[in-house]
Amino acid sequence: MIKELTIHILNGQAMYDFFKRTNFLQGEMMIPFNEAMCFGDTSDELFTREFVEKRAKVHHVSPEQYTEITINPLKPLFSKGFTHVELWFDEDMFCQINILTILAWLDKNGHSKPIDLHIVEDKFKPIENYKLMATGYYDVFIQVMIHKTLPEWIYPAPIKKGVELYLTYLREDSNLMLYIKKHQNMSEKELLYALLENFKGYGLGDVQYLEIIREQRSK
């Protein structure tokens, strides 16, 4: 009889550290997904050398640094020594695109069992739960992340909303870009804080916002 083994994939190091500190999921296998897939170029060859090189360039780190920060913590996932997957992510765009990436990898690698998705609030308390299958998410990933098109089918609602935001947030007429243009007189630091406060649905961090501000102001 195969021993049941659950792997819990968490959105980033902060959530991982919080769960460890509070003994949430104590004794369970937890791994963080340290990425910001909603920002920058990617590859359809998930977690390969090509993927690592592209994502390292996005984050302005070496492939070796990227491997240490992002790839190495995922090794328990790549080993496929698990029978059940549970995902723990916030509901913002940042997290939903990370979820899509993990589901796409699971789909491409033939994971055929139900997956539990836990949507948490900003204090990491679970607020919604979904049961889903990985089947179909690799195609969704290709449409969204490579071709930048909105698929006809996306489940559940938080991922659909995240994808819709992802496909529009860098357009010149998005609420985010219009806000940046409107506040040209603000200092970089002031604008950064304003974006963090007013656009929480995007879930972007200071690193991403600073790049967006600087690129917009350099035009």
C-alpha cells in the first residue's frame, strides 16, 4: 500500500516563515514558491535551464542565485514523491499567476489527483477553499503567459480574476499606468508607497513597482 504524502506549496518565503513560526501545518511537508511570475518574460519549458536563465534575468540575479532561491526549495515537488498537493496562496494577481504556474507544471507532469487550493487573506488566514484538477492548466499557462490571450475557460474565480489583471495591468490605459502618469510630480518613494496602498489587488512588491515607475518615467 502506498503511503499518503501531502506536499503543501506556499506562496513565498514570508508565508513559509509564518507557518513555521506559528506551527501551522506542523509536521507537514511545506515548500515555498519564491517567484513573481506575473512580472517579466518566462518560458513554456517550466523550471528548465532555459526557464531559469530567463527568470534570473528578470530578477537581476545570476542563474545560480535564482536556482538557490527558487528552484532548490521546489526539489520535493520535482521528486514527485507525494500523493496529494495543497496550495496556499493569497487572492491577489501576483499569487494567482504563481498558482497557475504550479498547476501548469503539475498538469504537464501528469498529476491526476484532486488538488486542494486554499486562498488566504493578508494575515495568512484561509478564507476560501477549492478542489480542482491540474488537467488543462498547462494550456491555460501557454495562452496567458506566452501568447498573452484570455482563455475561454479558467477555474476558479480568483485565478480568472488574476489572469484578467495580469493581461491588462501594463497597458498604457490600465488604472495602474494612468495613476503613475497622473502623479508625475510625486517622488519615486512617495509614488511607490501610494501604489502599494492603492493597488493591493495586484499584489506587486516594491521591486516590481520601482521598475514599472522608472520605465514609465524614462519614456
